[in-house]
Amino acid sequence: MQCLLCQSPNSNSFKVVKKPERSYFHCEDCDFIFMNPAERLSAVEEKQRYDLHQNQESAGYLAFFAPLIKAVVDHFRAAGVESTQLSSLDYGCGPTAMLSGLLQAEGFETANYDSFYYPETEVFKRTYHLITSTEVWEHLHNPKEDIERMLTLLKPGGILAVMTSAHKGEAAFHDWHYRRDLTHVGFFSERSMHWLTERFRLHTVKMKSPYFIFQKMF
């Protein structure tokens, strides 16, 4: 099957027999692993699962965002730019748009998009200094399309800040807790992220799972 990320035909199928059983494809070229599209949850089932996780504003969950926010703010400040001069879009913000609230506290002008909860596409009519996409990329059904859209919406020199856990190879994948969530349908490795930097000519600011921060080159 053609890879959903790099479009290579070199994606090999494998089966996970441990519950929950699913079939996957592993791309030889970009190292992306993705669930067989025929075995995904329906859109209704997917949203029902997301609705169960709306109450996430615990101290621990908020702290999970802290390294990402710090790295982004530090990057802009090192370039002599304060957050109050910057616009941001949280792509896949979820029902509470919590990260946007944290960025607003730092001075960012914020906008939100989520295919289920904030589906308004008016936000696609402008560009942004910062695009965040946290705990989202593992859910993308069309990762190539979504990532290309994010980069189109990003200003030259802007920052794309991503949070997703990187897989450590097919052998470890079977017992990996992250794949047990059936809304998780696509899995990047650090090699996949390196492929993205080369394909889209991105500069790496931070690359250590689960935090991946890239700068769009001019």
C-alpha cells in the first residue's frame, strides 16, 4: 500500500495480534507506521472517544505542555521577538482549546482549528508565526495533506510545534501502550521527522520525543 505520509509504494503490512488486534503498514522509506484504513473507527465512534476526554485540565496535563511552550517562547525571544507580536494557530485544539489559553497568557494572539470541535475554516485565510499541533498527529487520517496545510499556513521563519510520541520500530510496536488507543492511527519515528525536515526544508529547533519543533525556512 502507498504510504500515507511520503507516498512511497514501499509500505509493508504486518499484523498486531495482541488486543486490540489491528493490521498496520510500515513504510521502508520514511519509517511511518499507519493503521489499515479499513480498520479505523468510524467518525462517530472516534468523536465519542474524544468526548470522554474533555476534562484534562489537571496540573499534570498542563505541565505536559510546559517544555513545548518554553522552547517556543525562548526561540522567539532569542530572535528578539516578544510573544505579544506573534499570532498562533492551534491545529487540532480539542474541545477546550486549552493550549491556546496558555499561549494567550504568554501574550500570543491565538486562533483554533479542530475538525470536530472548531471546524470553521476561516482560520485558513491567514498565516501565523506559530502553529501548534499537540497530541494530534497520531490521529491524522491524511497526514500528508494536514502537514502540508499547516506549513502553508505558517509564515516564513515561523515555528511548527508538535507533540506526539515517536515509535521505536516494528518489534517494539506490538507491546507499545500508545498504539492501544484505537483513535491513534499514524505513528512517526524520529527518522520520520528527519524525513519531514528534508522534504519540506525545515530547520530543527527541537527533536526529542514527544516534542518536535521545526522552523519554516525562508
